[in-house]
Amino acid sequence: MNKPRIALILGATGGAGGEIAAALLRRGWEVRALVRNAAQPRLSTDIEWRTGDAMNAADVTQAARGVDVIVHAVNPPGYRDWHKLVLPMLDNTIAAARTAGARIVLPGTVYNYGPDALPLLREDSPQHPLTRKGAIRVELERRLQQASADGVRSLILRCGDFFGPHAGNNWFAAMVKPGQPAHSMSYPGERELRHAWAYLPDVGETVARLLERENELAVFERFHFAGHWIDGNAMTDAVRRAVDNPTLPARAFPWWLATLASPFVTLFRELREMRYLWRQPLQLDNGRLVAFLGSEPHTGLDRAVETTLRGLRCISAAAGSPAST
């Protein structure tokens, strides 16, 4: 009998980490996760939880003993102290992966691209970010590529804006008010422009399928995930169908408020810096991914939006499902 492969998830209580963990569990993997308090309630009993801190190199190395994969999906909450914490956390993951002989998985974003690379992003598109967070994303990938020179394997799956039932800070949640029935929504871009959205359960499924092909992956591997490439009208109409309100108002995102609040609220400052990504079409070319896997996992937009709204508690559990999926 083959021994199950083992994955360590850093960030398993977050959106990307949680969905990758779920997809691996469905495939018979053993999943281990590092959290600050493994005794906290409501943690999945399917996962082996270890108490520790991703900022502590010894904790990460200890948790990674015997694993095949380390999923690096951990981020400081609310974007606080990004510039101080993000790179040291990755360095700890690289050190642990080197010791364990494990592959690192990094859920990537489009923040490492500047306007010059838009509208169609490929794996080798130039990376000239305008923002501090984008520059950090570029450095994250550079360190992974540098580590590959001495055999540390990594896999980067770059995605558009995340949404899903358990996503953390994201643009979809900024469109509505989590925890409240949807009375209106605000869209961050021009509704005629197409934008790339990544439904997190599909992202998790994609990572799991890629890891099943470990023997075919390069030491340093990058793929792009296309997700839902839709305009703002398609997204807002899907929200209307999910809440069964065809006249639900859709307003422009209050960028003026983000500008005023940005000196005082870290989240608003980070959102404002990403405005350029909403001023022109944004698409990820998944041709390489499809050539490798044969297809990209894809949940229909209506089902994805409804599930996301339920996760945000904008739809009650008793509400009906949309007609199409």
C-alpha cells in the first residue's frame, strides 16, 4: 500500500490555504497545518494542527519534518506590517523546505505586474510593479527562483482577484457588506471592462492536480490560472441572481473614501494602490496550464457567486439557489 503524501499548510485557516488543504484531503493526502493556537475551537478534525508561528524558523522546520509539500499561503492579517513580515516568513519556509526536501507552493497574484504588462498576462510578462506590495511579490518569487538553484523546488500559481466562501480580505467582499443582506453593491472598476477573478475552490483543485504530476514539474514552476474573465456587468448580474433581486443597485466603488482614509487605515491604503488594475482589462493567459493539465477546474459563475455570498453571510441558509450554474 502506497504511503499518503503529506502537505504542511501555512495559512490553512485562510481562503487559499484552506481550499488547497480541502482539495488535497479529497485526494487522500495527509494535511498538517501550523497555527498560533492548535487548541482553538472549530478547527477541522481532518487536519493535524501544530501550534507555532510562521515567523519562527524553528517552528516551521519542526512542522515540516517528513512532508512532501509546504503550501505558503500565510499573510499578515489586514496587510499590517507586510514589508516587515512577508519576506522573513518566506525565508523560513525555504529553509524548512530545504531541510525536508519538500516542494513549496505559493498562491501568486497579479500585484507584481505594472500597467505596462496589461491587459494579457503570461508567465514571462515583464514585472514592473508600481506599489510596495507588488515589489514584495516580485521579491518573493525571486527568492524562490534563487533557492531553486540549489534544488529547492517550488510551484507558483498566479491568479486574479480571489473570491470564495472562506476568502479573507478581497475585492468581492468590498463590493458588499459581509454579515448583512445585500441591499446594494459597489464595483471597483468600469463595468464594461473585463477582469480576472479566481474562485478559490477552483484554485485549490488546480494546485492539487498539479501536485499529482510532481514527476513532470520543473524545479521552479509557474502557471497562470485564468478563472472567470468577465466584465463588471456579468459579476453584478450574478450577484443579483444570487440574492434574487434583479434591481439590486450597483454603484461605483468610493475611491474618494479610500483616498481619504488611506493615511489612517492600512487596508484602504492597500486597496487604493491597486486601483490601476481596475482601469484597463486584466486577463491571465492559462494556455500553459491547460496544455499541462488538459483543462482548468472551473465552477460556473452563478454557483461560485452564490457560495461566496453565503460564506460572507449575505444570503441566509434558507434562501433558494440561483436557477443556473
